[in-house]
Amino acid sequence: MITYEWLYILAGGFFAIWSAFSFRDRLFGNGAFWGLLAASFLLGSHLTPFANGLLVLAMVGIAGVGGLKRSDPPTTTLEERTVFAAKLGNKLFFPALIVPLTAVVGTLLYNYTPFGETGLFEERRETLILFGVGVLAALVAAMAWLRAPLAAAPEEGRRLLDSIGWAAILPQMLAALGAVFALAGVGDIIGNIANQVIPEGSVLVTVIVFALGMALFTMIMGNAFAAFPVMAAAIGIPLLIEQYGGNPAVIGAVGMLAGFCGTLMTPMAANFNIVPAALLELKNQNGVILQQIGTAIPLWVCNVAIIYIGGFLLWN
């Protein structure tokens, strides 16, 4: 059976390659940082929480002292890229489409055909595993189609990763922070406050508070995955699902989308909003956020409507 652990090994292998290339180029801070991350993916399931915590603290220390530097490894030349762009145009994006197609089509086939009876994939992990399969298929297809040098893919991956720097692992760190907040009882505290503020029996107000909390906590923490455990424990599960009998799938999925609206409006989501501004050399560091606000607010309103209508009116 192919399990979730296989994805950790796959990701850890890539980080290990980038670490080795960094050490080769005498970028010791980069090598140590990506090497520690590789160890976390490859060995994390077999280490104690304390040992994993030490790995994280070591990575924070490297990033904190400015140990990560940008790299500029040699891959294809500028002339080769110009030729590819002129000759192939938007066809260059075809390999990228392999990833979602593999995940979607593969999941449908696995769930609605006898293929699923094989038990090949770990239960409820099919889509994520197939997503990883799609990445490998896209990589092989692109290399075979473009006939790029063998080292082009890992070197370009390292160049992009080093350009993003420590912010590349920010979602993972913030998701862990959300779990810590939930275990610390923050969700219970917010739930008690919500019970005092929300009128009893008012489903719409509860939906609005839940969606607003998702957006605001996401803005504070920088990631909806960090906000979700807190808001689910505070309002989503005890009020919307258990007390009012809402559709768990709609509340969970669209609640996350409401949180992502907060992602569009916060500098805390550095890997989404600040790093692109730096890479594009925008004069205003918050330029990306300012452009996204006009989309985020009406999208949040739509999410509230979807939760209320799809999760309650049409469900009950």
C-alpha cells in the first residue's frame, strides 16, 4: 500500500538533493537549512516531538541570522530559454497541467471504478498521493519533451526555492502553530466568547462570525491552516455542526476558503504576498495585497452565502 509516508520521503529526497547542491556551491547556510528540512521529512515520523522541535529551532536559528542566500545555479542559458519561449509559447505550460489532471482523474477512477478495490492507496489519502504522482509525471514529461540537461530541474528548483527562502516552509510552520493553539485551549476561549455574543438560535450570525473569525485569524497567523483548528473548535464543530446540524463538508471546505480571503489581505502570508513583491521588485512592498483586497472582500461575502445556503438551507 502506498501511504502518506511515501510523499514525505519524496519531498525529503528533493530537499536532500537541494541541500547537497548548496553544500557543493559552498552555500553552507542553505545546505544546512534544506538538509534539516529533509531530515524532518525523511525521519520526522520516527523521531520524538522533542527531536523534531530541535530540528525546527535549528532551522529558525539559521534563518534568523541570515544564513539563507540566493543562488544562481547554471541550468539552461538565456538564449535557450528565449528559443523555447518563441517556439512553444503557452505550450510550455502543458506539463504543469499534468499535475491537477492526474490528481482529479486519478481520484475519480480510484473512487468510482473497481480500481479502488485494490487498496493501492492509503484510505482518504488518494488525492494527495496522486498529486505527488502527477508531479513526477509532469517532471518526466517536461524533461523528455524539452530535452533539458538532467540537472536543469533540480537546479531550477533550488534557484526558485532559494529565492523564496525560509518563507517556503511558512505554511507548514503556521499549520503546526494552529495545532498548538488548539491544544492550548484557544478555541475553547473563543467559543465561550462567541456564545456570549451570538444570539441563541441565529444560524446566519453564527456563520458570519465563523467566517469572519477564519479570515481574521488567518490575517493574524498568516495561514488558514493555522486558523482552522482554532475556529473549528470554537464555532465550527460545537455550534454550526453539532448544535445547528450544518453540513460538515460545506462548513469545513468553504470555511477554509473564507480563511484564504484573509490570506489575500495580510503581510503575514509572506510567501504569497511579500516574497512575490520582492521578486517582482515592486516599489510598494504591500502592492500585491492592495491588488487583492478588491477580490478578497466580495469573495468572503460569497463564502458566507455558500455556507449558509449550502450548509443549512439546502442541507436541512
